[in-house]
Amino acid sequence: MNDHIYKKIELTGSSTAGIQEAIENAVSKASKTIHDMRWFEVVETRGHITDGKISHWQVTIKIGFALVE
């Protein structure tokens, strides 16, 4: 079994639909330039309120990926 070396980056995804979509938006965008992603962890969740209702979600995540040779 090979030893793996990982790197983590921090991203903030956003969505008007909800937390899961905000996370999926961040992962989807990152997957276009970052390869071999292995996991994510939620660091922070926040939102914007308009007229007493949630109008926008922002979720900050860390994504771990393997460094390749």
C-alpha cells in the first residue's frame, strides 16, 4: 500500500435553495480544477435574511485531496 499525502483547501459555496446545494456547488466547481478529491468537512454555515425569511445560504467547507506524483 502506498503512503498518501493530502492537501486541504477552504472554499465557500452559496445557494438560494439550501445548505446541501451550497456544498454541492462548491464541490462541483472545485472538481473542474482539483483532482483526486477525497473528503469535505463543513467549517461554517451562515445565511442572509430578507424580509424575515432566509434568502441565501453560504457554507464554508474544507476539501481534502491527494497529491499525485
